[in-house]
Amino acid sequence: MLVPLVVLAVCAALVGGYFEVTHGFADYLQQTPSIAYLARQAPQPAATGGHREVMLTSAVIALAGIGLAAALYWPRRSAAADAARRAGQAVGFYQLSLRKFFIDEVYQVLLVWPGLAVARASDWIDQRIIDRLVNFVGRFPPAVGAAIRPVQNGLIPFYAVGMVFGLLVLLAAVLMGWGWLGT
Amino acid sequence: MDNWAILLQVAIFLPSAGALAIALAWPRKPEAQQAASRFLALAAVLLTFALSGLLVARFPAGSVEFAVSTGAFWFGDARGGAEIQFSLGLDGLSLWLFGLTSLLMITAVAVSWKAIDRHCRAYYSLLLVLETGMLGVFCARDIILFYVFFEATLIPLFFLIGVWGSSDRRYAAIKFFLFTLAGSLLTFLGLLAIVWWNYSQSRVMTFSIWELTSGLMRRPMPVPLQLAVFLALFAGFAVKVPLFPLHTWLPLAHVEAPTAGSVVLAGILLKIGGYGFVRFSLPMLPEATALLMPWLVGLSAAGIIYGALVALAQADIKRLIAYSSVSHLGFCMLGIFAANRLGIQGGVLQMVNHGLSTGGLFALVGMLYERYHTREIKDYGGIARRLPVLAFFMLLMTLSSIGLPGLNGFAGEFLLLVGMFQRAWAGSLGPLALYRAASVLAVFGVVLGAWYMLWLVERVFFGPLREPAVEQGQPSPPIRDLSAREVAGLVPLVVFIFWIGLQPSFFLNRMGPALDRLTAAAVRAAERGGPAGGDRFAETSIAKGDLGGVE
């Protein structure tokens, strides 16, 4: 791991040095049309060299962090492992950090579980309500058939009676049409 | 009738000729008969693909119609003017659906090769008859001919599901058949009403779709009649799509159908519904379309979300993909019913895209099933280690299905969503709040789509290896990765998945002019936000039957 880190460190130093000397990055983003457009819309004061105070502050914080780590762990390397173990038992910032601030779990509870619950409910509705409704509609024709099927009972006298009744109804209709039976 | 028109007719009926050849195939020995059926079917679909590929390739960009055959009296009363013509032709709307059909049939035959070992002769004959029906339905220029092909697709598929399906196949086949037939009978009434209205107004009894289109643009139906006819057409087309809540036959039919049946059903037959809307409802009943738009958009958006949610809850891979079809077809319909240029183009392109990706997904599920004899997601895990080639194709089809930029799904989905957003935000008419809610829900549906598809791939193909125990008593051949035959069935789909994804304009340019012409009236009616006097249609070049009148 040492060699890649060295390569990265050397390159980072070179790039930083290059931009520090040449200011080559200063107007670079302006070449992107949309950013140039934004810059025209809201003109910023021209950059003056660098932001010394920002650079200084971040450098001081970084060095302080390195120094703190060195003071804690340089004399006794195993102290790091001890600290990790102690923090692992405790609750707090270390745990939060170790578990990625529980972002995955929060998503699981807020999005995934409700999503799956709604999905299962939809599946239930599909199977139990919509499909049954469809099948219910499909029962209509057979039901109507079953209701009028007894008429076709195969008994000749029954059909004869039916014919007589039909004839009477027809006759009544015709007579009514001629005005012989009341209106 | 030029040579291209003859070629088109040959391409449509070649599969039927193949079916006849298979039915009459000479060998008596069962094995020889099986082999003869397979190879004859393969030859028929390849030759059909070559012919239709030639036709599609020669379709002149920028023109409305191509390879048109007219004047062939079919039946009716030629002297009395009630002439039903055997008239076929390609236009921008039918072009890619026609091409897709001949392409997917190669996949269908390739996935049946080993999977079907009972009644091979009947199986391949029916599959080829089905191909003629599907090719014809997209090319018919006569309204009766359209309906004949429309119904002709039902019968072969009924038998394909009912005979070669899995355990619950009879119930599935009957449900599919009755559901579709009940709807399509109402559609037939609607089509007759269109013919009748045109006759009552112009005293010309014509069944030609283009003549009816321009006739109804010149003399539109009164709005109440338009609404009634629209609902009649809707009954058949919405079942076919299927639009929520008329979809319950679909998962059942898909789960029970043999793999090739699922491929063809999802890939092509569902598209006939959307095709019908764009071919008949939008051009002939523009005001009804505009009036019903809030309902249609609402149903489409509901279907997107509902289909995606139900897909998320499925334990069976095939059912999951079947419900994903409900969601994806909701997208297509949303674009079409947005009734503007981008929406309609996106919707029609997305129908082709869905055919490619979902056809491929069903083929892959079939290949997985052939190896392990189960479709339960929980039986699988880490299969990518055992079957890396299958996993590769599965992931590719999944990414196409969820609309990864660079693949076909993105082009269609993006266009139709932009169309819908235009309708919701740039328009000023209609229930904008509903349109906006539908647009947002549709985008949310894209996210749900990624969720259920990627989760499926993760559970089945990644993680620790968990192979289903192959059933006891079955001779278990060693599980092998995809064979050359299976790869050959998938590669054509992959080619078009990339082609449409990388160069969608090639496809859009060829469908654009016809779509503009077909949907101009509906677009204008939607922009007016409802009906107006018919006179304003009469002034348009389209109503005057000007073929070049492209906006």
C-alpha cells in the first residue's frame, strides 16, 4: 500500500503546486457554458490570488488532528485497538460513525418496509378483489342460463301448454290491436 | 399494386404456408416429425423475417405509407358499393410493430426448440398461423380485414396456452379467451358504427380505414355518439393492452402459457390494443379522446403504479414480469393519451421497446425454468456463478426494461414522459392537477420499476449460490449455460435494444409522418380542451385527404 500512497501524495503535491503557481484552475469552470451563464447572471468579485485564511485554518486543523493522533498512539500502538474496543462497547458518536449513522436502516424503515407493505396490499387487492370481481361478472351468463333452463324440461305436455299460452297471448295482442278488447 | 405490395402479402402469408407444410409434413416416425416441424418452422420464420426486414428497410423515410395493395375485392357487394377489400399496407405506425413481430417469432421458435416435445406439428403450425394473424393485424387497411386478423390471433393462442401450458392452463386459456372476446365484440360494434356513420353522412359505403379516417375528420360524429363509440372500441382495446383494472387475465395467461406464448403475448399481442387506439380512436373520435383524456390518463397512471407495486410483491418470476408489463403498458398508454406529438411518438416507440425487453425477459425466464423446473424467486440465489451468460442477458434485458440511457427503454420512456409533462405544465386546459399528479406518479413508477427488476436480479443471480433441487425421479442433465441456439434467439433482440437506444431518430423519423397525420385531429381537439364545431376540421389539409398534409 505504501507505493500507491506515495505516488498519490507526490502527484497531489505537484498538481497543487502547479495550480498555485499558474492559477490555471481560476477560470477553468467558466468554460462550461451553463456555469459561464450563471456567472454572468450573478457577477462575483474577481478572485484575488487565494483565500489565505481558509487555507491557513484548514492546514492548522489538519495538523492539529495529526498531532493529536500522534500524541495518543505513537508511544503505544495498541492504544488504538483499546480505544476502538472501548468505544465499540459504548454508545455514541463512534457507534454512529461505525454504522454509517444508520442511514441504511433509516431507509429500510422509512422507504423499503412501507413500500413492500403497500406492494403486498396491492397484490392482495388484485387477487381478492379485482380478480374476484371479474370472475363474479363471468358467473352472470351461466346464472341466467341456470335460471331459465328448467323451462326446457323435455315434457311434451309442458311445451303444449306453453304453446297454448303463447297463442292466447298473441291472440289477445292482436285483438287489442283491432280494438276488440277494451283499449 | 407494385412489387413491394406483393412482397408484403407474401411476407404475411408465408408463415401460414409454413404451417400448412408442417401440418402435411411427411415423416411418420415421431422423432423425425418433431425435427421436421422445428426446422420447417425455423425456415418459415427466418424467411418471413428476411422479407419483412427487406420491406422495413426499404420503407422510405418521411413517407406515410408503403407497399400498399388496394382494389382487391374480398367480399361484400361490389356493385352496391359495400366492398370489403383485401387491402394491406405498411405505414409509420405499423412499420416497427410489423418488424418486431417477425423478429420476435425467431425468438419464439428458438425457445420452443427443446421445451416443446408434445404434439410438435400442431404446436408449430399454430405458432405460425398466429404469426400471420399478428402481421396481418398491423397491415390491414380495411376495417373488416383488421377485425378478422384481430380475432384470428385469439384462436391459435387459446390453443397454445390451453394445450402446452403449465398446470392451470385450461382456466387461464378460457379466461384469456372470454375476456378478450367479450371486449372485442363490443369493439366490432364500434367499428361498424364508424362505417355506418360515414355511410349515413357521405352515402359511400366504405370499409377502408384511411377513407373512414378522412371521412370522419370531414364530418365528425356528434360528441355523444363519439363517446359511445369510443367506449365500445375501448372495451376491446383496453382489455388487450391491458389497462388497469382490466388486466387480471394477463398474469394468469403469462404464468400458464408456454415460453413462446408468453414472448409473443407480451411482445406483440398486447401492442394490438395500443395500435387500435392510435389507428381508430384518436383519428376517428378526436373529441371523445379529448373529453375522456382525464380518465384515460388517470387509468394509465394508476396502471403504472399499481402494476409496479403488485410486481414488487410477487414470488414467482414470471408473474413478476407479467405485472411489470401492466406497468410498462401503462407508460405507453400515458404517452398516447397525453395526445401530443412527443407523447404519442414516445408511446408507440415504447410499445416496440417493451416487446423487445419483455419478450427477452420471458424467453430468459423460460430458459431458467427449463434448467431448474421452478419459477419461485426464493429457490434461487447466485445463479450468475453457474450461468454467467444467462445472467448477462438477464441483466441487459433488465436494464433495457428499466430505461437505462443508451438502451431502447430510455428513448421511449423519456419521450413519452416529456409529452406528458408538456400536457400537464405547458397546457392550460383540463384538470391540470390530475395531469400533474399523473406525470409525477409516472416518474415514481420508473423508480418502482428499477426497484422490482433490480431486486429480482439481485435475489436470483447474485449473493450466495443456491440452486433449486431438480425434482426427484426426473433425469437431471448437468445444468449448462445458454446454448448457441438460445443465444441466437436473444441476440437479434439485443441488436435492436442497442440500435433504438443509440439512434432512436432512425426509428422515430419513419413513424413520425404517419403518426402526425393520424393523430392531428386528436392533438388539436386536446389543445382546444374539448369539442368544437366540426367546421374547423374541414379546413385542415388532412380532412381534405391530402396525403402530403403533414404538420
